[in-house]
Amino acid sequence: MSESLNKAPAQLKKNNINLEDTPLEPTVELKKLWNNIHTAMRKEFGEAIFRSWLKPLTLRAYYHGTMEVSVPTRFMRDWIQTHYAERISAMCTEQNPDVKRVQIVVVQNAILDDKPDESSKDTESAVANLDLKASIAEISSPLDQRFTFDSFVVGKPNALAHAAARRVCESASVPFNPLFLYGGVGLGKTHLMHAIAHVMATDFPEKVVMYLSAEKFMYQFVKALRANETMNFKDQFRSVDVLMIDDIQFIAGKDSTQEEFFHTFNALVDQNKQIIISSDKAPSDLTGIDERLRSRLAWGLVADIHPSTYELRLGILHSKREKLGANVPDSVLEFLALKVTSNIRELEGALNRIVAHADVTKQEITLESTQEVLQDLLRSHDRRITIDEIQRKVAEHYNLRLTDMHSARRARQVARPRQVAMYLSKLLTARSLPEIGRKFGGRDHTTVMHAIRKVEELMGDDAQIAQDVEVVRRALTG
Ligand code: ADP
Ligand code: MG
């Protein structure tokens, strides 16, 4: 983490770094200092506030005791200024007394701050266009710089969604409308949407891209209603080239917002503008959303992201390890990939925790230390579910007898559920492979290993199996 700030007391002032004036690129020291402040802000203000307001602060420069940071919108700057700026300044000074103040400037997102066409004779419309972009920048949510295609690991469960996202960025045309991405929490929907926005910004800088959550869409709409500015609202939303709405399920049951969204949607589709939507459910399962809108949402390409497989989780962990530059043994990655299966966010969180812990304690990362550090997480996953319980639930789900779980019968309709039960036993209990084998009619541990691999593989290919596993898992973990 913050190597030089901790490492060499001789170089420290309180923390003792001589900050140079760096009006252009921030120096390494400055970046480290900023990292520490990030950590401090997170601790002091809590995760939710940090994520929504403070994380988007981007370090820009340091000069004469002033630390300059930027945010993408005026609205954010004003909010941070009134609510947090004083404290942040104090934190900076605590970290390094050289820093006397923090200046927050507005630097619009690269997507939105392109200049009006120089050659345009019609400066008036160019200025109007810039105004429009500025107001769109205020509505658009900031993009996470880390959510790029480069950092997205592709595997069977997300291959279709990934390919579709790529396709949308490829050409100036609209290949399908809308692109509808859906899947469970933490499986990469937002990541893919941001990745699209980043590519658009570079490859099609003239396009106006608007990205926001459905919740924010509603908020903007209600605000416009109250202020009697719905015309303005309509104009803004209808003038974009690409509209991305994240977590559309949020507008279920919110009738007037839906109505407005439906009109916006139709207007944009009519103009052949690209729409990208994410959701936690398939269009047909979006209860509380008007039938017309639901069927309209399914008109383009519907791409689902399946629950992750062991392979994909391992791939993601390898990629994150590389990015962190941390010394994490393969066995630990394998352990995490096997144990932390709920979603990718939690998986990343687990890896970050063990790396941070090793950093602080200056200890090597081992399987033992991992189990210790993640005790609470792993325990909540284990929650003392027994193999007997798993066997009962699986048998019930597949309409089998309990004895089929132990029997030697190898017919597919019995063998497959048995493999699912073995897989869940490994996943949800702390039992070893031989112990599990014994519980399944005295089978060998290699048979159990094979079953686990098989089920992992099938879950990527076969939506039915993935769903079966998920249903039983939910029934067991509550
Ligand atoms: P969702 O929007 O589906 O709830 P996110 O896009 O926020 O999920 O993803 C949760 C976290 O997992 C993010 O930090 C994201 O970068 C990471 N993540 C998800 N899928 C992948 C992937 N295939 N490769 C790399 N990171 C991923
Ligand atoms: Mg999301």
C-alpha cells in the first residue's frame, strides 16, 4: 500500500514527504498521499457516502500548498464543498502539513467535454450544444475508471453479454436496440456498461453518452415535475446518442416514471439511437413493469450473465492478483474461487482483505492465514449446513428418494443430482473431499472432485443446471 509513507521515517515530515509543486502530472508521493486520504475518508464517512461522493474525486495537481482534485459535475463539487471539503482539507494536513488546502475543480467527463466543432459557423448552436452537454454531464453518473474491457475477464457465463457489449461499441450503427443485459447482483453488469461508455468516449467523441441508474432517472424526473421543467427534461433525454440505464428493475411499480421512460425509449429508438439497459431479471420476469414496456425491452438483444463458474472466478482472481502486484499463492486463489461463490464483488473483497491484512501484519499470505482472516465470511457461507440436509433438499428438488444419494445407481437422472449434492456439500460445508465421499455411499474423493468440476462446467453451459443449483442453494442458505 502506502510504501514510502510508512517505510522510511527519515524521509517523513510528520509523515514527512517534501511535496514538490506538480501542476502537471501528480508525483508518486502525491498519489500515495492521496491513497491514504482515500482510506481515511472511507473510514470516516462510511462506504456509502464514500462511494457516491468521494471516490469520484480525482487527484490532479499540487502547488503552493494547494491540492487540486476534480469531480465530473458542478453539482458534485457544490455538494462536496458544503458537506465534506473542510474535513478533507484537515485530513490532508494531518497526513502532510505541507498541504494547506484542497481545491475542488470541475472537469467534465471526457465523454462530455469535447469542444464544439471549430469549423462550425453556427457558433450559436455550438454553444447551445455545449450547454446541453454540460447539463447532461450533471445528470450522467460518473464512470469508474477501473471498469474497462481490459479488466473484464471473459468466461462462459458472461461471454454473450461481453460480445454484445463489444459489438455495440464497434460501429457507428446500432446493431440491436436495446441491448438488455441481465443477471444477479455483482456479476459485472455495471462493469460492462462503463466499459462501453469508455470506448465510446475514445472512439466516438462526438457522441453524447448518458449513463445513469434507473433510480437517478426517476429522481431527475420527479425533480423536473416539481420544478415544472418536464419539457427541459424531455429535451435532455431525447438529445443523447447513447442512453444507458442501469438497474431498470428499480422502476417497477413506479408508474409515472415508467410512462416517461417508455416515451423516452420510443423517441430514441425512432431516431435510431442506441439504448443499453441492465436489470437483475429477464424482461419477462420484471413484475411491476407495464406489459408494453416489458415487451419493448425484449425487442433487441437480451443477454444474460450466468452465475460465475469456478474457472471464471479463478481467472478473475489471477487477473486481480496481477493488478495488485501481490504475492498470493495459487492455492489461496483456488481456495477463494471454491469458497466465495456468491458474486464477484464479494470475491474481490475477499482478495483485497487478505492482501491488506498481509500488508499490515507484514506476514506472508498462506492458506491458513486466509482462513483466519476470512473466518466470518467463510462461516456465514458454511452456516453449519450439514451434508444430510443438502442431500435431503437435492432429493426433494429432483423428486428422488434420499437413498438415491448413497446408492450405486449410475443412471443420469440419479447421478446428476447426486453430483449436484456433492458440489453443494463442498461449497456449503467445511467437510473435506474424502469426508464428502464417505457420506455419499463411500465414494472416493476423486469421484467427488470430478463431480464438482462437472457441475461447475455444466453450470456455465446449461442454464437449467445453474438454476437448479441456485434454487437448492438458496433453500439451504436461506
Ligand atoms: P453488477 O452491476 O452486475 O451488480 P458490477 O459490474 O458492479 O456488478 O461488478 C461487481 C464487481 O465485480 C466489480 O468490481 C467488477 O469490476 C467485478 N467484476 C464482475 N465481473 C467481472 C469480470 N468478468 N472480470 C473482472 N471483474 C469483474
Ligand atoms: Mg450494477
